[in-house]
Amino acid sequence: QVPLKPGRSLMDWIRLTKSGKDLTGLKGRLTEVTEDELAKHNKKEDCWICIRGFVYNVTPYMEYHPGGEDELMKAAGTDGTDLFDQVHRWVNYESMLKECLVGRMAVKPIAALKGEGFKSELMSIMLYSKVYIFFLYFWFYSFDWFQTDSLITIVIYAKQKDMDAELVIVDCQDKRLRGEIIVGDYSYLVEVGKCHNLQLKCKTFSLLVNIAEKVGKVEIILRKNDNIHWKMLGQPLESHNTFIKRTDRGPFYRKCQLISKTDVTHDTKLFCLMLPKSTHLRVPTGQHVYLKQIIAGTEVVKPYTPVLPFLPLDFKELSRHDGAHIYLMIKIYSCGLFTQALDHLQTGDYISVSNPEGNFKKSQVQTSEDLFLLAAGTGFTPMVKVLNFALTEVSCLRTVKLIFFNKTEDDILWRNQLEQLALRDERFEVQFVLSQSTKDWVGKQGKISLPLLSEFVKRSRKDSKVFICICGPTPFTEQGVQ
């Protein structure tokens, strides 16, 4: 993020979109845009961008964009879908930019294919692709369902080894059943909705998920509302029985209830959200979720990394960390539109929570001997589960060190718990570094730098394999990587 000028906050942008001002320059007229026409609008004072087939005039939005004008200009006059998905996939651009919509991209005509050789080669490629995709479906992904008088059992055959609870997401809501199996960057989806002889009243359903880890079989068991014999499982929805990249699926949300909200520091709180009883979801280590709120009639979405309810000295203490709750440590900004809305939530209120996303791989930690965690402020949040995983499940680690940067002592999250954990586990060490310390501070001072890191980031032995995780504000991470 970059500092924005006064009067250029998200709330200011929402006000502008509702002012009735013409933000497209076309006086409300939608147009069909060719590639040549799109390419002409590639300057800051005249910038059009295409996202998923729709063209937006983002010129009025330039000064309001949290990532700065330069980021938007990377896609000026072009199709920015791939760039958008890499950086902002969680943002509801349709809601944010609806008043900037210029129109659709024109459909590009397909040139006639010429030449028997080319045609034959093309047919061979198409046939090979179809056979390969069929093989994937046949060998890895299929499902079936069975019923008794009181139960419905859906069985998904993923046939992948080491299937665990984090790779299975099941939701029964809004009269539809959705079961997703994660396979690396891809996922297999079973998704059905209500039909004339299917009574999918999810609020009264009892949901049970059984996972056969060694063979990759997943059972989803639902309790019927009555003893009626079902003739079919349900009406297949658009994405039913598909195996595609996870990033190609639209974000999926469920409403979670706020159970508690407790102070961690003077400006940071721990939110406990309860998942619906008809949801099976485990957020993997190193991954995040998106929270979605309607603010002033506009959907606003922000990413957060779930933490544990506390940093246990004995990791068997996590009795409430049972998959029924999600814990989020969130800093409340005085001028932050989204965090202020979260802070005003009352116990019992609901907020939409997405499926997990992220590229972190546990294997990166499992094959290391020295683990260093560099965190600044709430960049500490993804380190919580990594720390838990490292100290409980990775026996080859010799050292686990957290270098935690903050402005003042009052800003340090879970300081006492971290210090207690360092006393309890000899492999773990924590170093606090302050940039605005008082004269009473006896620890390290300053910001992230090569001399400071050189003092702390040291191998336990000459050739040990090191893995480093870093998270914090953009300047911090960029300086740290450099």
C-alpha cells in the first residue's frame, strides 16, 4: 500500500460513486470495445483496463487506489485479468468499479483454419487433450451417493495419498451442498442444489465428514429431514463435477457468527468466529481467508490470516481449537473503514468468511534445520500457526527464531506468551526490536537492516538448510528480502 492524499479514502471513493458524477466519460452509454480501442487508453489521464471481458475507465480511481497509480498503470490499455488475479483476486472489483464500466470487450473473430496438415495436427492435439482430461477424471476424481431411511452418504474418490482434513471443504447452505477436494493448485468440486424431490434444509441437517487418509476417500454424511426415498441427489450446479485450477473458481463465502472479541493490545483485538454447524473447514498453516462486509452499500473485502486462540506452552491445551472456530488477530485503525466496521460488530453478529487461499507449503519447513520468522506488527499473525507447526511436528529443526519488529513496547503482540514459550522450548528464541523505544528499553532498537539481521540470522551449523518467513508492511518486507 501507498499513502493516499487526504480525501482519497475508500469511504471517499464510495461517496464519489454514489454522487451521480459521470465516471466513464461516456454519459452512461455502454459500448463494445475492440483491442485497438482499448490500447489507445493507456495514459494516467485516460486509462482503461479490461478485467474478465469487461472494460473499466479507472482514471477517476487512480488517486483512490491503495496500491498506487503505478500498479494500475501496469495494465493500462490491456487485459489486466492475470495481473489482477495475482495481486487483487479477493477484491470485488465489480462492486468497486461498477460506475466506471465502459462496456464489454468485442468478441474477436476466429480465422478460418487452412491446410490439411495443420487440421490433422490440431485434431491430434484436441484428441490427446480430451483423452488426458478423461484419464484424470477416471483415475483420480469421481463420486457416488447412497441412502438409508435416515441418512444420505456422498462418497468422493480422490485416490490421493495423505488426504487430511485441511484438504476437504464442505458447506451445506442456501439449499445447496458443496464439497471441494483440494489437490495442489487444483480442486475437484461436487455441487448440487435443490430440485423438486430434494429437501435440502441445511439448518436442520446434521453434517459429518469422514476422511480415509491412506486411500483418499471422503464421505459426507447428511441426516434426512424425513424418511422419504430420494430419487436423485440434487440438481447439478454449473461447477458440479469439475476439476479445475482453484484460482479459476469464484470466491465462496459462508456466514460465521462472532462469539467473542477480546483486547490483545491497545489497538489490536482477537476475534473468535464460529463456523456454521453445516460447514467442514480447516484453514491450513500459512493460508489466509477473506472477510466480506457490506459498507455503505458496497462490498468490501480484506484478507486475514487465522491464528490460534492463544500460544500454548503445552500444545495439547488447544481444546477449543477444534475446527468449529476461526480466530483472527486484527489491528483496529482509527481511520480504517473496514476495521472500524469490524470493531462495531456485536457478539452474535455475522460476517462472511471465504475459503482459504495461499501458496505456503509445510514441506518447506519440514525439510529445514533452521527456521527464522521475521515479523513486523500484525505481520506476526501468519507466524503463529507456523510456529505451532514447527515446534510440534518438525523434529529435524534445530533452531526456531522469531525476530519481532514493533514501534513501541505496547505494540508487541502476545509478548508474555512468547517469552514463556522461549523458556519452555530450548529450540525457540524470540528477539524484540523497537523503532520508537523509550529510555527504559534494554532490547534492540531500529528498523530491519542487514547489520541487524546478520546478528540474529545465523545457521546452527555450517551447511544447515535455512528457511526464512517474512511478513509485515510492504516497505518492511521489501527491505527484508533485499
